[in-house]
Amino acid sequence: MPYRRLPNTDLARLRALRVAYEKGKELPPFRLAFSQVTLQQLFSNLPSFEKAFLECRQAYNKQVDGSLEYRKRLYSLKLYMSHFVQVINMAIARGDLKNTDREFFGLKVDAKKVPDFNTEASVIKWGEKLLAGESQRMYKGLSPVTNPTIALIRVKYENFLESYWYQKILQTNLKRSQNKLNGLRRTADNIILSIWNEVEDFYKDQPEAVRRQRSALYGVIYVFRKNEDRFQK
């Protein structure tokens, strides 16, 4: 025998509610296969659930779209910061800069490796150090590092921070919309369960195949097990 499968995603819940909603508008009470009490619950709760679902989807899509630009800016900044430190090291190796110039940037005098820029926190920390260090050097009249210049690093850094904080806002918005939707989910599930139970009870005296067919018009979903005949009576 096939078994009934209740919705397990918010999109499936919304579809089930909408199907029942359309039936409730289309049919008079004496022909409707579920009660007027359940119908009123459906009418009262569907708009809230649908609104919360759409807001959550929009918030998610905005975060996904924003993350694309964010990752591009993060990658670009990390690349330029790495090149900036490499230029410093090469200039020291050539004798154009002194070992002690590394100290301006929070680097050890004998450090020849590029710092770890693998995390957001490290990128922010080292970005601040590079900007502050080069500003100090230039204030002292020392030759600026070029290719890339600190001005270009600053632009990349500020663009990254803009995307970074925007992503934080989007994450907060998404979490808030998800929490709102979570609060409505249990009510939606209870309404769907009531509708499906009442619909099946309404058609309980019909042959099995007819009962399933008519219940399906109200959104009830049946799943056939392997090797079962979906046209069985």
C-alpha cells in the first residue's frame, strides 16, 4: 500500500497550503472535504507563512548574490597584500630597504614569509598593519613601496570592508527571517495534517484508488513503495 508523505520543506508546505486554500475558495462548505474551522485556520495563517517564506527566500538570495562580490574582493585584497609583502622582502634582499623596515608592518626583522591571510580576521588585522606601517614610513620620509602602492592596497581594503559589513547585515537579516519562519512552521504543519486527515476521512467510504485520487486534489501526497502499482485498486 502507498503511504502518505507530509511536506518536509517549506516550499512543499506552501504548496500544500495553497492547494487547500484554492479548494476552500472554489467549493461551498457542504462540498468541501475538510471543516470550516480548519478552513478558517488556513485562511488566517497562510498569508503569514507565505510572507515569511518569501522574505526568507529573498534574504537568502541577497546573501548569495552579495557573497559573490564579497569573495571577489576578498581574493583580490589577499592577492595584493601578499604581493605588497613580497615586494618588501625583495627590496630588502636587493638592499633597497633595511631589515628593520619590516617592523613598521608588524613583521619580525628576519621574517621572509608572507603572513597567513587565510581568515577574515587575519586579513583585517594585517590590512590595518600594512596601511599603518606604510603611513609611518612615508611620514618619516622613507621611499614608498610600489607595485602595488599602499594607495591601491587601501582601495582594495576599503572595498573589502564594505562587502564584509554588508555580508554581516545580510546574515543578520537571513537569520531573523529564518527564525520568523521557524516560528510559523509548526502551525503550518498542524493545519496541513488536519486538512489531510479530514479529507481522507471525508472519502473513507470510497474505494482505495478513488479515495487517493480525490484526496490528491486537495494536495495529499501519496508515495508508492518499490514495485507497487500506482494504479492498484
